[in-house]
Amino acid sequence: MKFNKLTRSKMNTTLEEIANLVGAQVAEEFKSLSIAGIASVGEAQEGHLTFFGNQKYLPALKSSKASAALVPIDFTEEINAVPLRVENPSLAFSRVIEHFAPEPVVFAPGVHPTAVIGEGVELGEDVSIQAFAVLEKGVKIGRNSVVCAHVYLGHNATLGDDCRIYPNVTIREGTLIGNRVTIHSGTVLGSDGFGYEFSQGRHVKIPQVGIVQIDDDVEIGANVTIDRARFGRTWIQEGCKIDNLVQIGHNVEVGKHSLLISQVGISGSTKLGKYVILAGQVGVVGHIEIGDQAIVGAKSGVSKSVAPGKKLFGIPAMEAGDYMKIQARLRKLEDLFQRVKTLEKEQ
Amino acid sequence: MKFNKLTRSKMNTTLEEIANLVGAQVAEEFKSLSIAGIASVGEAQEGHLTFFGNQKYLPALKSSKASAALVPIDFTEEINAVPLRVENPSLAFSRVIEHFAPEPVVFAPGVHPTAVIGEGVELGEDVSIQAFAVLEKGVKIGRNSVVCAHVYLGHNATLGDDCRIYPNVTIREGTLIGNRVTIHSGTVLGSDGFGYEFSQGRHVKIPQVGIVQIDDDVEIGANVTIDRARFGRTWIQEGCKIDNLVQIGHNVEVGKHSLLISQVGISGSTKLGKYVILAGQVGVVGHIEIGDQAIVGAKSGVSKSVAPGKKLFGIPAMEAGDYMKIQARLRKLEDLFQRVKTLEKEQ
Amino acid sequence: MKFNKLTRSKMNTTLEEIANLVGAQVAEEFKSLSIAGIASVGEAQEGHLTFFGNQKYLPALKSSKASAALVPIDFTEEINAVPLRVENPSLAFSRVIEHFAPEPVVFAPGVHPTAVIGEGVELGEDVSIQAFAVLEKGVKIGRNSVVCAHVYLGHNATLGDDCRIYPNVTIREGTLIGNRVTIHSGTVLGSDGFGYEFSQGRHVKIPQVGIVQIDDDVEIGANVTIDRARFGRTWIQEGCKIDNLVQIGHNVEVGKHSLLISQVGISGSTKLGKYVILAGQVGVVGHIEIGDQAIVGAKSGVSKSVAPGKKLFGIPAMEAGDYMKIQARLRKLEDLFQRVKTLEKEQ
């Protein structure tokens, strides 16, 4: 099956119009150049605008078929594309994207006739409740929020203003969600924490009666799981951004503006400070603290508390400098064995 | 947005009442102390009860604002909170939580008018089928089981008594589920196993015609995936507890009362014995056996069969003792390189 | 609860019939032997047919209770089961499975009365749209495709011919899907890519206005997440097979006939060539290229571009040969420390 891949980014404009949009100069002869689409240096075809945001893409830019390229002010390389010089090519490109992007999907206010709305549900102004949404008894939703198709909101769950909850999200009873929160499809908030007491050869469930609290301006990716607290709350603070397939255990706290990249797992009762970054596939044990602005490299396993500002790497995670040294030494380990052998012979 | 985080754990009771509940003594002067909530040592405020279950939280307990604390019988430290001495503070705390927890959500028996019920479906006594549930032809459900909103039960799937299937779970055709099984939201049982034959430059699908069987008293977390068998069954035995985002391949068998912590992945046809524990993010190759009561540490990669009772760690997984030794040596590797250099100079 | 585990594979046939099916000879005396089921060597009971496809299962085959076994032409071991000699026992077994498998679930063409079909939706011949499916404005679906219960198809999403989209899948606006594509339950296509600019202490969202494109003959497992592009497309090319719980970031390209095993994560803008294999739990950083036919071992972390045909292992990933050497040396590290100590004493 052949797709016309440009369908969604088709534009019909001139280079002059784009130059005006981003505050760049363009030589008279190129002003009327027709720009039909936007693409990365690697994907761009004739008639496309691209951008140069990272030195490593210079060879790709040089061989790119793009007709025009956003480049830094001090850019001096020879390229086939017509250069548009701007302060920050990446940001300028974002502005162009937004300007020419397909209209974002808008869900009109109102409650779809198929939605199931429980007793005592309170809906703010201009809320949109889509097909097959289920809002159990006591749910409260602030104004301008959109609850997409097939979303489940459990008893007494609360959602603030200007939220968007994408299709097939499950939000269990009692969950508290602030303003301007976005939750992507397939995500589950408020599932029971993983807690059992071992007794007479069996794992006996410890009741999980706490809640999940998500503060303002948080975005949560697709198929994420955040367990409810054993008691009290599992707490994601203001401005955090959580990528797809992340797991957050019961009673975890994630401090303001932290980033959790895809497939991270955090065990129960661990606390993260502000501006923490956990890179992809990091695992963190339970009951520890990770200080403000700490950064943990991809695939690391954090087994004890981390001081603020540290950069860690490895399994178990150690200071990035120590980790790098060990990695360098490992590559010379074969050599070391030979050197010791030589010493032994010379003995 | 400001939440009153205690909403769900508000209580209005005296310390005497709590002491009676857990069988503790309380001095006359503190009997009428008012307890308004329960919280961990770190989160507790004035008026709260907390508990001391782990020596590492002693500094936190000492600086806690809690008004009372459940502590061990032999506890002698000076703390600001009024101590309530009990055998097992953690267990006693659980009892208090249960007593004061918000009423659990109850789904009344009956079939929601929006549910789609196929031909020949058999429903036991007091079953609750919630909004938009789909039960295909031949599904059987035992008594007292709850099928929440948006759950899909494929053709001839069977569910025992006293089960709870949370919203947005998918249970594919032919799946067999025992009694007292809990399945959290977003989980998929019976998706096709990952099996292809490579032929003429393409991956040709091997039909996956087996089933998934879940025995009694199993709990499965959120967004878990358990593939159907190529033939026969993928089998989770009695009493197993499976955390969020775990992947279980086709024809895997998990022995009784095993624990699979979050983000574990088990490849096809591998067999786990009884009481096995796989910690978070462990990966296990296909076609091996892991013996009874083996324990595999977090993030390890198991590449060959494991004898009963072993404790493993690392990638590839090795006996925990050997792993610890190597880790200790790695931290002295830099030093070893220096020592060899010195020896070479002295030569 | 007791299940009759053979329910779904019950057959009632003779060994002669099976021999004919796979082109094997069977001695006269065993022709009328009754075969009641099929099972692996470990699970097989009296009356079952099994197969011997892997030398490591020889002890299991010898102690198997199976009544008959498909074995290679040159098989000479003594076993209790009646041997059926064939070129490829595994393939022959697949043929038997298919022949005796339960009837696959068939969804009759038509649109379920509960489905919500938006304006301008185009449905091909013999399409089946199941209960509670939501097809937003402008969705196009080719002939013979099946959209199962609770599937969400966003605005202008396009699906080719002969596709099957299992229950609870979310396909966001603008997604392009080719012919003969299978998507398992819980999977999310087209969620926003993870992209923010850090400005004044906050993470500001970068609009994600591209799409996801899935080419012909792709199969995607359960609870997978594939993010839409920042602009342009995230692109899964023809014939790829993606296992459960895999994460694919924005603007990633996966070349033809590549295999991504369970729980793999690929960061934004990375490009994979053709016939690449990423084993379970592999992580790949963003903005790199992995060449055609490269193979990355389980749990590895790929941090820079990989040449075609390479076999990599480890965190960070290195050539498999180098990795194996280091692993072997690590097991002798303790010994090396002792040898250096001895040398120092002898100095």
C-alpha cells in the first residue's frame, strides 16, 4: 500500500512567507520559491524546508534534497538548500511547524449520548465527554477539560481545568488530578500497589487504600502505570513529564519538574526531588531518596539514596565518572591479563 | 490546584480507640488524644498516627510531627510522638488502615444495560457486569465475580467465582481463569505468542492456537501482557502475584506462589518452579527452567536454567556471591592497573 | 478450580491420519492408535502426539508419556512413543496443530449497532466493526478488515485491507496503516512524542504534529506504544514484527522485516535498517543508525550507531566477541588480583 506521506504537512507557501514568520532575511531571487512541505534533513525532498540543529547532521544537510534550510546566524558551509539564518533553527522550525501543522483535533463541548454519567457527577463549563466514557458516582471535572472515548473515571475521581484524557485511559476511584494535565492512551492511574504479607505459605494481600495525586501541568505518556498508595498518596508533583510505559509504585513521590523517560520503573515509597531526570529503562529500588537535579543514565539500577545534583550510571548505579573509568579499564582488561602473564614469566 | 490530601483518610477518633484496636496500652493522659489521620513518618502532621517498621526510618521518626506512633514492644528511643507498643507495628498499622479506610467501591450485582452479552453466556449468582463490557459467545462467569467497565471477554473465556476484572482489561478467546483472581486495568491475556518461521526473506506467522490458564488466587497488575500458547497453555499457577507491565511469553509456566515484580519479561516456553521471585526488570530467556524458591535480583538477565533455592544477580545472571565479589573487584580495578604498572617499572 | 486443559485441543483421530497429514510412514500395528491431543514433550500425556525439535529436549522426550512423537528422519534413539519420521518435526507439528486447532474466531462483516461512526467514514467491502468501536470523522478502512470491540480510530486514520485490530487498541488521528496488518490489544499508535524545551524552570511542550505510518504485513503485539512524529512520520516498514510492551519514540524508522522483541525501547529519531533484530529489553538511544541485519543481544544498551551485520552485546553495547571476552575475564578477575598480590610479594 502506498501512502502519500506528506498528506498531513502539505502547505502552499513561499519562502518569503516563511522568512517573515521566523524573522529571517531571504535574497530577492528566492522570495517566490514555493515550499510544499517540511521534513528532517534525511527525509526532505525538493520543495521542502528543513533545519540544521545539530552539528552531527552536517553531512546529511549537505546531501539533503531540501530546497531551503533554517541555519544558525553564523553558518558558513556551502549547501544546496537556500539558507535562512536565525538565532535558534530548532525553535524557528517549531514555529513553522505550528503555523503549517494540520488543524489540531478539537472535541466540541458537551456530553456524548453514549457516555454513562453517575450520580452526583459535577461537570465544569465547556467540558467535552466523548463516546462510551464512564464517570462513576461523585466524579468532578473542571472547565474546558476533554475526556476522550472509552475513558473510565472511578468513584469520586477529580479532574481540574483544561485537562485532556486520551482514549482508553483508566483512572481509578479517588484519584486527584490538577489543572492542565494531559494523560495519553492506555495509562492506568490508581491500580492497587503491589503489597503482600507472606503467611502460611501464601501471599496475603495488604489493602491499598490510599490514592494517586497528579499536580498541575503534568503530562503522562501512553500505557504508563501509577499505583495507588497503601495509605496516603502516590504523588506526582507539578510540571513532571512522564514518558510511555513507565511504572510508578505505591507511595512514590516525584518532585516538581522531574523527567521520567520511557520504561523507567520506581519501586514503592521512593522519593524523587525536583528536576530529577531518570533516563530510559532506569530501575530504582524502594524506600530511597533521589536528590534534586540528580540525573541517572539510561538502563541504570539505583540501589541506594542519591545526593542532589549527582550524575549516576551503571548497575548498580555509581557516580558517572567512576562508571566511565571502569568501562575504560574493562576494555583494557584483556591487555592487563597479558601484562600480568608477562610479569610472571619474567619472574 | 490545591487538594486536601487527607480527604480519603479522615477519621475522628481517640488514641484509646486505636490502642484497643491493636491491643496496645496507652497512658491515661493520652487516652483522649484526638487522631485525625494516618500517614508515613515522613508525611505525618500533627494529629496523625504513624508507625515505625524499619530501623532506617528512625531519624525520620524522631523528627516526625506525628502525634502518635506504633512502635515495637522493646522500643526505647525518645520520640515526640506518643508511643503505642505492639508486637508487629507494620501489621498493627494495616489493621488501623483497614478500620479507618474509605468504604471500598462495591459494584451491585446485575448486568448494566449497555453491556453486550453473546449467545450462550452463563452468569453465576450475584455477578456484576458493568457498562460497555463485551462478553462474546460461550463466556462463563462464576458467582460474585465483577466484570468492570470496558472489559472484553473473548469467545468461550471462563472466569471462576469471586473474581474482579478491572476496567479496560482484554481477555481473549478460550482463556481459563480460576476463583478469586484479580486482574488490574489495561492487562491483556491471550494475545498471540511471538512466533514466526523465516522463509524467503519474510517472517511467516506460526499459528498460536493454545490458551492462557490462570489458576486460583492469582493477582495480576496493570498493563501486563500474557501471550496464549502456540499450543497447549501458558500457565500461571495458584497464588502467583504479578506486578505491573510484566511480559509473559507463550507456553511459559509460572509455579505456585511465585512473585514477578514490575517490568519482568519471560520468554517463551520457560518454566518457573514454586515460590520463585523475579525482582523488577529481570529478563529470562526462553526454554529454560528456574527451580523452586530461586530468587533473581533486579535488572538481572537469566540465560540458563537455575537450580532450586539459588540467589542470582547480574547480566548474565550468576550466583549472588560471585556477582558481589566481581562488583567489589571492579571498584578496585583502577588500583590494580596502577599496581601492575608499578610492578612493570620495578622489573 | 479444575480445568480440563485439553478442551481446546481435543481431537479424535488415528495415528494413520496424522502420518498421512505430514507424509510419514507408520507401522501397520500402530495405524489405529488413537490420538486425543497434542502437547509439548513435558506436558504430553498418554494418547498425545508430541514432537522433538531441539536436541536439549532429548531427556524429556525419553521420559515423556506421549504415545507418538514427530522426530527427524535420522532419529535413532529408543523412546517409548511411536516415532513418526519427518524432514522437519517442528514444521510438521505446526501442520498438525493447524489441522486440529479449534476453529479460529470469525467476526462476521457488518457494523455493530453500538459502534460510533463519524462523518465521512469510508468502509471497504466485508469490513467488520465490532461493539463500541469509535471511528472518528474521515476514517478509511479497506476491505475484509476487522476492527474489534472498544477500538478507537482517530480522525482521518487509514487502515488497509485484511487488517485485524484487536480489542482496546487506540489509533490516534492521522495514523496510516497498510494491508494485512495485525495489532494486538492495548496497543497505542500515535500518542504524542516526548519532546519539551526547558525554559524558565519549566518543560514546555514541543508540538508533535507528525504521524505514525505502519506498512504492509506488520504485526504489533499487546500494550506496545508508538509515538507520532514531531513532524513527518514515525515509520514501521513492511514485514516488521513487534513483540509486546515495546516502546518506539517519535520519528523512529524501523526498516523492512526487522524484529523487535518484548520490552525493547527505541528513542526518538533513530533509524533501523532491514532485517535488524533487537532482543528482549534492549534500549537504543536517539538519533543513531543501526545497519541492516545487525543483531543486538538481550538487555543491551546501544549508545552509538551500528554498522550493518554486526552482532552486539552489553551495556554499553559492543561487538559480541569483545563482550564475551570481557565476561570470561571478569570470571577470572578474583584470580588476577591474587596473581598480582603474589607478584608483589615476590618482588
